[in-house]
Amino acid sequence: MVATAPSSLSDASNRDIQRGFMTLSRYILQEFGDYSAEAQDFSALMSRISLAGKMIAHHLSKAGLVENALGVTGTVNVQGEEVKMMDEYANTVFIRAIEQSGLVCRLVSEEMDEPAHLPDNCSLGRYAILFDPIDGSSNIDADLSIGSIFSIIRAEGIDEGNYEDLLQPGHKQLAAGYILYGPSTQLVYSMGKGVHAFILDPSLGEFVLWKDNIQTPSRGTTYSLNEGYYCQWAGAVQEFVRYVHRTEGYTARYSGALVADVHRILMYGGVYLYPGTLEQPDGKLRLLYEASPLAFLLEQGGGRAATTAGDRILDIHPTALHQRVPLVIGSADNVAEVENILRQHATTGPSC
């Protein structure tokens, strides 16, 4: 016998109730279709990552009202970047949340020179997590959207202190995703079975399903890059900018936060570029915990991610934990268009 909802409830109310029960942990178990050890592991891991996201979102909601939410620490991280208060807070929150899972032995973060080692977990810990605790931290003090990016891999071999077992190409990721802190807090992830988005319901304290099996349009009208670097780019990249300026239908959108810009493209289509400069040809973005997890998501959504040389991001074999890579990511047709222009003008010199 199938239970039916009371007739006094509207269809909208029934939908709201049903959505509230499709929480992140339940959806992950549903994806596996069983209660195997692996399914429970991933449900537990994602629950800890979502807990970190909830804590960060709550702290951000009080920015300006509490200490250690705005401003800088006065230190510089391994990337040579000024560390914001929220960078340090979010990094600590991720470590504390994940270490309690018992499943992760090491964590790689943008904010740490070396991976965090969790010795109490290493006898059973089968996974490693690589993450950027706060992406777009320059937006924090202006109260603009920022995000967190994460990647889950299986730790391979024995850790002999050189961390070579963590230097895996992106196609070996078990799961990847991001948390976007904006008008709502959204968690978007993939375990290689499509891209799914959840919204934090503050009244429930739970991430509930918003959209599943997201497919980015094969072509979009948005292009996103920081044109302030125009005179520092190679001629081929400059030629792409000139192309979109004279091509009807393109619209520039750039927020200064990678997660926010890529999220827009995932949902509506388009292309995001962060090319290298003449002095820094590898660009700014890190391969393992920025480019690779986002590439994993976009490819699961039907998009593409490559370097400005046309190499597939997910096929790159890392040589260093904090390796940088020039990135072109977005709708498949838009990325192909960028690649074609870059290839045709590979020998073109800069115009500045």
C-alpha cells in the first residue's frame, strides 16, 4: 500500500517536504544503491566536508561582527599570497572537520607548504583530500561571493615523506566539488556519476537537493577572464579577446572568484580563462586543488577543461603539490573555439 500525503497540503508544500528529506548524505547512498563500506565512507566524508561548509558559511554571515573574519593575518602562504583571516579560519575548519572522519590520512591545502598528516587515521585512512579552503579571498572584505574547492583521491602506495603518491592525474579523482558562499550556500559535487547541486537550508541545518544531473549548455554567451592582464598575455590570448570584442553575442562576466565564475558557466554555459603571462607562463591557478576538481565537474556536466596549449587538464601528471597550470574551462563548443583561436595564432606576438 502506497502512503499518500494529506489532501489539505498543497502540491508546493509536498514538494518542499520531499526536497527536505533528500539530504546530501541520503543522496550519496542512493547514488551507490547500497550500504557498502565505500558508500558509507563517501557519505561520511561528504558529511564532514559539508559540516566545514556550514561552519564557514555561518562565520561569513557574521563578518564584521566578530573577530578574525575580515582583514589579513600579516603572513604570506606558500603561494606567496597574503593570508586573509578567513583563509586561516577556513583551513583550520576543514582540517578539524575531516580528521574526525577517521578516513583521511593526509590533507593538501593551498594554505600549507606540506600536507597535514593525521597519524591517528593512517592505519585505516584510505583517502586523501586536496582543497582550497577559500577561493576568491580578495572578495571577502567587499562582501562578494567566494568559495571552497575540494578533491577526494585514494591514497596509493606508502607515504615515504615525499608525497609522490598524492601526485595523481585528475582523471583518477574519486570525487570533486565546491561550496559557493553567496546569496545562498550551495554545495556542488560529482563522484563520476553526474553533477549534483545542494542548497543549505538554514532552518534545517542541512544541504538539500536543488538540482541533479546538471548539464552545462554546449555553448554559452559568457566569457570570463581578467582583461586587466591583457598586455601581459601572449599574442594568441590577446587575439581571443579581440575576437570576442568584435563577435556579437558574447558578454563579459568576471567576479574575481574562480568558484563563482565557473558555477555560472556550469549552469548557463560559456568559457572561463586564466592564462599564463609572459613572465609566468604557468599562470596562477593550482592544478591539484583548483583546476583538476573543477575540470572533473565540468566534464561530468558535458563541458571541457584544457590548458592554453590544448592539453586536457585531467590527463596532466602533476610533478609538485602546488603546481600551477593555465586554464581554459567551460562549455565544450566555447572551449573548442578558444583552442582553435590559440592554435591559429600560436606564433603571434603580443600587441602591447
